[in-house]
Amino acid sequence: MERNEWLLADKNIQYRIMNAIIKERISPEGMKITKDDSVVEIQYQGKRLTVQVKRKSAMERYVFKGDIMYGRGQKSQPIENLEDLLETLTQSFNIEISERLNEELIHSRDRFIDTYKHFNNRQSLIHQSIKFSKLPESLNFISWLQHLQDSGIIDDLSYSESLIVEGHPTHPLTKTKLPLNKNELKAYAPEFEKVIPLKIMLIEKNHIVTTSMEDDEQYILNRVIPEYRHQLNSFLEPLNLNLEDYRVMIVHPWQYDHTIGGKFSQWIASKILIPTPFTVESKATLSFRTMDLIHKPYHVKLPVNVQATSAVRTVSTVTTVDGPKLSYALQGLLDQYPGLQVAMEPFGAYADVDSDLARQLACIIRQKPVIFENGSTVVTASLVNPNPIDRKAIVDSYLEWLETEITIDHIKHFIATYTQTLVQPLIAYIQDYGIALEAHMQNTIVNLGPNYQMKFLVRDLGGSRIDLDTLQQKVTNIEVTNESLLAQSIEEVIAKFQHAVVQNQLAELIHHFNQYEDVKEEELFDIVREEIDLAIDDDKSHADILRKVLFGPTITVKALLSMRMENKVNKYLNTQIENHIKISVYKMR
């Protein structure tokens, strides 16, 4: 089994790199890429890389099979492993891969190996338990999840966070978390399901900046961990210090061990920042740095000075201010569009030092995303990942739970309902508020109920895009201090929706269903186009621009590997690809 897991992980990263080269057009002058339904070939100065195509989907998405073959003249040989591919690309195809990127790609491969091992072990243990309990071997995942949720054994959302085995579906660095070692990864990554003890620290009240929507600077102590008040008082008493002079800060244990002591040593020495022996139990969500507080109705977003995929995951000072304010300001649409909620962020805080240092000691408290409906609530990224119960993708398990079988009509019904329920309120946010929520699969949770009933909740407003003129017409007293949230145009706002929802959610689901023989991708995209068109209100702002951008001939796609190759983490590099919901002849309404 171990060899199989290694091969699967190694091929996974190889294929992701080949996909990125094709989609992002990563090629020196003179390189030629030819592709058809059965094979892709890269040619450069008499050398070639060839790989067989299992299937192709929209968004220049390929599923490959077999070895990548390297050839020159009449000779051809298989690429043995990821290291071999990286060396070949660098030396024979003039594609520059730095030593650092090389390390990141290998790290991502090696972490996949650990993830696959853990998932297979989990699956084996669960099925032993099912057999011992004399439950049917054909047990449906949704039925199983509901039973355990109703019994109080499992939190369905938290459990789904641990099932995203593949991470980002196309990014070659999806599992990169440097400088974490193997043991640290198993301790802190969501797929390993570990309880993570978050450190409780105290900051002198004049050295912390707080944003409280409940007008409570002691929000963490009063609302999140009130049970620690007596213990903290007792801890401070021998030091002749008063708890009312301090504010609680929650810190990730990795950050505590590797960052805080070094960067805040003077504060600790002078008792401005006080470590305590107390911890609060949590589990990692899919975002890795956002923690689900066990048995508490809160998530907490924390800085962890670790490169997860392409970027180091700290928390900027402005997000601790704007996140709470925006989350409360946007509640006004909830009554009108009950199918989608926005998670409220009642509190944010950061250390009152320069912004580069403050982002290492900050937090945002978020109300735990909960949808009070029948059915199961999962993070939407889990829908296209396998589960350990019936070994199917969760969306397939859901359709079988509803209909006992998966047919083209059931798939079409699902896509139509999913699109309509998600898109209608998100389009309304753009037209009414000038804001596009970053509703990609990591940030969105869905309640899957009977009869195709669905409800969505978007968490984390940090990646939103805002047209300030539109927003201030509806929310006159709002200020946005985070400049990265502010769009230069309404077109940029719409592009965020297009990337997060059309590309990341809907196209990903369609890519999954495309594996079924009688599914025609274009028919599912037709449904998406129709539902988006219906969601656009011609009596509201930006209707024409929405159609022009969303139904234009091409769409803009992030060039994720190129960005990393050029070390442009915070500045997007993009490429243009065919838009599969385009309208051939665009007509202004």
C-alpha cells in the first residue's frame, strides 16, 4: 500500500505541473504545445514530453493517465518521479524552477503521501467498525453523517473539513506548508483530525487595538472563554497584576513556539505580553489557520507564520477591523435572501506595534458557521472529495441519498438548484452593495437537505472585493481601511465573483460530473448560464456590465504556478481561457 500511496502522490504533482504549463502557457520562446482528446505533447528544440489524456474538462482542465514520457528523436523513456520531471523541465525545456520552488513542490508531494496514508487508515478503521457493528457495508455517507450528528458524536461541518484530501484541486503547491516538518503537519493540518490546544496569552490593554461589534474590549474573556476568568485571576495574583489591565489573545501553538518568543521577547520580559499555562481546545478548519473551538460557538482566525500553498498565512491589522464591520453591515440582505448567510465576526484584535509585526499577533473571532436546517452541513470543497464510508465523492453520496441512483436528470437538477441558491444572493450583493464575497469552495459551507433543499453560508470576508461608491450608497457610515478590498472598478468586483463562484465552485462540480459517460459538460454550463442570467436584476445597478463580463468570450484565470515562479504572491498573474458560459453575440438588454 505504501508504494501505491507514493506513486499516487508523485503522479498527482507531476500532472498538476503539466496542467499548469498548459493552462498558464508557461513556455520559453520556441516551445510548442499540441493537445487533443487523447494526448498532450510539449516540444522544444527537438525534445518532447508526452502524456496520455484520460479526459478533458472546461477551464483547460486535463485528467492524465500513465507515465509522462520524455523523448528525443526515436528514443523515449518514462519520467521516473517528480524530481526527474523538475530536472527535465529545467535542463531540457528551459523552464526555470528555482531551488526554493523545487523544495516546495517536493514538500507538497511528500505531504500528499502522508495524507493518503492517513485517509486509507481512517477508511480501514471505519469499515472495521461498521462490520463489527453489523451495519450494512453499503451504508450511505450522508445517512451515516446524519446519524452521528444527531447522536452528538460528530460535528458534521468540522468532520467535512478533514475530508478535503486533495486540497486546492489544481495548484501544484496545494499541500505545501513550509517550514512544518512531518510531525508538525500531522499535529496541525485539518486532514489529520487532531485536537489542537491554542495558547492563551495576555496583552496589556494599552498595547492592543480591538474592534468589537458588541462594544466589549474583553470580548474573548467575557464571551469566548469566560470559564478561565478565575484561573487567570489566580495566575496573575502572585505577579501583583490585575486581569482588568489586560486583554486576552489566543495564539496558535506553532506560532507560540516558533514566532512569538523571538519577535516579542521585550514585551514578554516587561510583562506587556504574558504567556499563561492555559489552553483552549480546537480543530483546524480547511483554511489551516482558522480554528474551530471545540464545544464553543466560535471560530478564531489566527496568524501562523507558515507558507500554506503560495503565501505565508498571517492576519493583517486591517482585516481585524474591516472583517467585523463588514460582516455586521451585510446582514441586511439576509431577510431578502434566506438561502445565503454571512458569518458574523463580532471581534478583532491586534498587537499595537508596526503593521508587519502586528500581523504575527492578531486574531478575528467569528461566530461558528451553523445552518439550522435538516440534512448535513459541509464545507463545499468536500463535495468533490471522496469520503471514507461509501468511498464516493460526497456530492455523489448526496444524490444517492436523495434518489438512490445518479442519473443525468438528477445531476442537472442538482446543478440548477445549487447554482440558483448560491448565485442569486451573491449577484444581489454585487448589484445592491457593490461587493463580491470570495465564495470559493474553502470559504463556503452548504446544508444539503431532502428534496434538493440547500442553504449556503459564506465565511471569511478577507478576500472580498468592494466598489466603494455602490456600497456607500446603501451603507452610508461604513469605512473600509483595507485597501486590498477596494476594487478599481465594478468589473474587478464581478471578476472576483467569476473566479470564486463560476470557476472555483460551479466549474469544479461540472468537472466532477464530466466523468460520467452520458454527461455533456456544455449542457451543465448552459444551466449555469441560464441561472446567472435570471439572477441579474435589470432594474438594479450594473446589470449590463455583469452580463458583459460574465458572458464574454473569455475569462481571466489566476496563473498560480507562474505567480510562484516569479515570486509574485500578492500580485496576481492571469491568463485568458475560453468562457464556457459565453453568449456568442452579446446584446445589451
